[in-house]
Amino acid sequence: MTRINIDGVQNVEVSKPIPCEKTPKEQLEIMEAYTKAHKDSESLSKAQRELNCLKVIYPTMFRSIEDTDLFAGRLDFLPIGFGSVTSIGGVGHYCVFHKLRAFKEQLDDPNDHKRVDALYDYWQDHDVKAIYCQDILTEDTTGRFIDCAYPFMATARLSGMMLDYNKLMYYGVNGLIDMMKSLKQNDFIQASIGCMELFKKVILRQVELVEQAYENTTNDTRRKELDLMKEDLLYIADNKPQTFHQALQLFWLYALCAGCINYGRMDIVLGPYLKKDIDEGRLDEETAYLYIKSLWKMIENRRTTVNGRIIVGGKGRKNVEACDLFTRICLRVCKDTRYVEPQFTLRFDSTTPKDILDMAYECIASGATYPTLYNDDVNVPAVQYAMRVSREAAEQYVPFGCGEYVIQGKSVGTPNTLLNMLKILQIAMNEGKDPMDNIYKAGPVKCKPLSELTTFEDLMNQYERVQDYYFDLSINAQKHSYEVMNQEVSFLFTSILMDDCLNRGKALLDGGVEILGGTNETYGNINASDALYAIKKVVYDEKKFTLEEVNEAALHDFKGYEHIQKELWKQDKYGNDKKECDDLANRCYEYVAKGIRQRGIDAGLGYYLIVISNNQTNTDWGHQTDASLDGRHRGVYMNPANNPQGGAAVSGPTAVLNSLTRFNAKYHGGSVQNMKFTPRMMHEDKEKVKALFKIYFENGGCQLMVSVVDHGVLEDAQKHPEKYPDLIVRVAGYSAVFVNLTPDIQEELLSRTLYD
């Protein structure tokens, strides 16, 4: 069988990873030991095999404690290992092939090169994502993330979940072990017990690392910090956490071992410990501030780029006072640190205290890009409908990654499928062929020539039929990603803290999780709807050109057809509060959202929803997408998420926000709204901007992310990057240091309207 090539970048990487602490020789030996454990466990259950492999990397891959760390837990990862997401390796048993090849260059001995080659060959057949790609990728319609020549991309990952850390706090390590021993035993439960026993070894290894750090310092203050760290580590190895520092330490180490890169509603988990410590005089707010600040640094050092979510606020919190105390301290930390990660996220509603909203505003106005804002008055009922869950469950929704939703501790909803809505429109308009490469990509759909599309509804019908074909591909690929992952691994660490795996005696994807959902990322939405609106006006309503003429212009990238491009570009664009134009965008959106959702229901998933996202894929995919009839040139970035195309929003921020509210949140599983304001506007017109945000959210706005940057700063940063090492911008569902982005991503950001 011919192997599918998956050797290449398969995730967004804009942060430079911190080099591994171990020597290349040591790294090679560990990867060989992991591979041997995998080979030798072939006859065992997938759960026991996973445990044997985990024993190779834990606690071995934990690195030294740094001088400023106030709790323990730094973890390296290698090109071969175990994980859930591509940001820190891969899914299940993984091999990141291009990183393994790069690693090979660190070795001088030709015999070591052969050893690496042997690993490469073995994992070609055993990397979980490679197995999935072998099954699902095609030559025409379906590429791997990020093969942007395709209208549809698919991948295998398990980022879409948030663990129930309250369960960990309630039981503690020994309590979980005892509870699992009381259950009906099977391979999964026994391996889970072994997993927690391994976790105890991880904790005790941190004690050794603390002792090493103690020997390396003579500073009395630092030794007291290390004494507390050691004392609390020894305590949580055998007992439930009692203090804020113990709870934070336990939380962090488990998140590392589970490979989780999103941390959920941390105020609910840690807030009660914080308040109890302060109330009883064991802790003051300034010390708590330092602990949380240290956590921020630890998360930033993981360099997971588009993840690292910490969520605070919102509905569904029992101890609101404790949660708000934690939130206030986090807002101070967020403003002071100005890191790319964590992605600090504030859920709010009509009852959120004014001082918290003011602190959030000041944090954003400072240029931190955080917190991202989520409106619970809209999102909770939307999630209730979209995911078909109770109000109580919907109140535990959490955004992750670039803005997708899951329910903490209860659902999986990883976005393993992606659609280019603009490219699909172009295929529909060119008799099933992608004009970028002239390859037929419409599957069994018979696309009529343009001459036969005599009405606008004819065109829409053809576009929708091609969409339907890709929706079917999408649900099949999404379901199969779970099937392949489940075939190979149990995800022990994550299964233990997800309802209701333990009581069911089943792994996460083996029928263990309460709600198995999914998410489809969509791109080019607005370019497609703007193109359709322009076609409707100039072809069908005003009859200035024929459909063949405008399409021919696009096929020539408007060279020699500048008059047609001008006419197309001057038509109303989404984002200007133009009802007819916005209504068409909403029609397109609802067709996709409802079509995806229904297929998920029909296929037996708890939910399958779209997330209107972009990360930087709107730019990468734009490079491989032909000129479009909104006036966009071939190869140019597509619109970001459900925001207007760069340069299209000309009617001010109120108009943009009014357009955004026309999308009904109950049909999607998350969306991204990005805006740019100058510092002058955020400070001098503070009350006006606050009023603008307030009205937007009252009118149905579900989410908002804001970058604050002055005129000319981004342009100057392109020319003189050395002057702006810490300039943070909001790319999409994540932030990044501007000068670390590629020039094309920088240009897309520059194209977005800056409001002053």
C-alpha cells in the first residue's frame, strides 16, 4: 500500500519552542525506549500498551525547576511520544516526522542517523495521525491540515475537551486510586489505576527536582519557597489538597501529564481554596498574585500558541464570591505580564460586577489583547440549543483553541475537519473544477454550466449541492478520526477526569464520555457571501454583465477586466450594516451551520457544529484560492473568521458590530470577532467604546476580541522588528508577537480596519 505523506507542518506555530533540557543522545535513547515499549506491548490491550509507553516518558521528561518558579512542573516533549494535540507533539502515540528529521541533524554519528531512520520507518505505520490520514485523505477533495490546495482538510487531534479538575481536588491521588479499585475491574480500569500510580511517581520526582534546586541556591528567601514547594508536593502525593498552593500544584502537574493545553474554568476549581486561605490568614492577595503570575509564566513557556485557555466568570458558579476574587487577581496578572499565553478568557453576564468589567476593559486597553470576552446571556441558551443539553450543562460551556465550545468534563468536540467555503463556491461555478489547479473536486455532483444558471436561485442551488457533498465528507472524516484514535489508545489521563468514563469502565472515545461531539472549522465565509451578493447585483438584478463574463474576469485574476473588478468591489460588503448584504451572509451561514449540525445528529454524535474561525488558515488557504467575485485577487488572504475582508468595512465600528449580531449563535459552536482600536480611542473615548461594546452584547453579540495598537506601529514593526519584541496582536482565536508572524500574516492583520 502506498503511504500517505504526512511529513510537514501540521499545526500553527508562531512561538519558538524552548529547547529540550536533555542532550540529543539522551533524547534518542528515550525515543528508542518509547518505541520498544510500543513494540513489546503489541499483544496487550491498548490501555496497558499506553501505560507502558507513558512509563517511559513520565517522569523522565520533567526538567529542572527554574529560579523564579513558585511551584513545580516543567515538561519537555520529543518528536516521538504520547499526546492529545499537535501543539505539543501529536495525538495518541505520535511521531512528528519533520521534527524527527530536524532532530537527526543534531547528531554527528552516522550510526545515530541510522537509529533515527529506523524510528522514522517504524512510526510511518504506527503514528496515529498517519493511520488516520492513510484512511481518509484523497487526491482531489481531502487534504491533511494544512494542505491548502484542497477545499476540505481533515486531521486527528483531541484538543476539544476540558477536564473536570474538581474531581481531582475532591478525591486527591490516593482517593482516585481507591475509588477506581472499588469499581468493576477491566483492562481500562486497571490501566487507569496504574496511570494514577505513575502520576504519584511524577509528583515524587518533583520533590527530587526541588531538592536539587535547594542545593543550588544559598538565598534564604528562595529556600523558603522551595521548602513550601517540597512540603506541598509530599502532601498532595498522599492527600487531598487543602491550600491554594497545593491545589494549584496538583492542578498543574495533572494538566501536564494529561497533555491538556486548555485549563478550563480555573476560578471554579481554585477560587474556593484561594478564599479559604485568605479568610483564615494563611495567604494574602499579593502572594496569591505571585503564584498566579508564576502559573502564567509556566503556561507561556509551554508555547502551545493557539491554546492555553484559562476561563473565568459567567453563569454556573456555586461560590461566586471566591471565583470573583480569583478573577480579579488574574486580571491584574494579565495586565502586568502581557504574554501571548495563556489565552485569558472572561465569561460575563448581566450580573457581572462592574469593577470586573472595568478591570477587563483596562486590561484590553493596555494592549494585552486579553481577556477575550464571552457573553453568557447569549452563549448559554445558544449552547443549550446547539448541543441539545440542559441549561445546567450549558452553563458549563468553555471556549478552547480558537474559540470552539465544549462542556467542561462532559463533552469532546474537537475540530478535526475544515472547509473552505469560498473555494467550494468557485468549484460550483466552474463545472466542478477548482480554477486554481483545474482538478475536478465536486465528487458525484453534476454542476451545470453557467449559461444554464439563469436565476440567482439556480446559482445558490448549485452552490448548496456542492456544499452538501462536502458536509457528508466532513461528518464521515470527523467520526473516523475518533474511531482511529479509539482503536489505538485510551487517553488514560484524560479519561479519568471526564464524565463518565470510570463509572462506565470505558475509555474516552470507547463509549466513556457522556457527550461525543465534533466541530467543523469554516473559512472564507464572508468572501463567499460578498461574492454572491456582488453577482446578484451586477449579473441578475442590474444585468451589467453575464455570469460567464464575471467568472472569466476572476479566472484571469481581473487582468484586462479591471472594470469588472471595480464594479464588483464597489458593491455593498458585509460589515457595513447593510441589511440585504448581511442577510445574504446570514443565509449562507445558516445553510452551513444547520447542514453540519443535522448531519452530526443523524450520524449519532451528541453534536456537530461549525466554528467560524481563522487562526492563520484564512491566509494560508487564501494563497491556494483563486480570485473571487467580491473583488479579491488570486492568492490573497481570505476574510478573518466572520469579520469583513480587509478594506471592506468602511462604515465604522458600530456598523461592523451590527453586522456581526445578525448571525444567530444557537447554530454554531463558537465564533471569532476581532477588532482593532487605537490607544487614543480606548483611553480618550473610553466611555464611548464601553457603550459600543455594551450595545453590541445587548443586541446579541456572543464574543469579542480586541487589539489595541497605534497608527503606523505595525508598519514600523515590519521594517524594524528589533524595536518591537513584545508587540502583541490578536490574530484570530489566539494572540501572537507581531514580529514572529510571517509577512503574509502581518499583511492580513494590517488590512483590518483600525478604528480611531
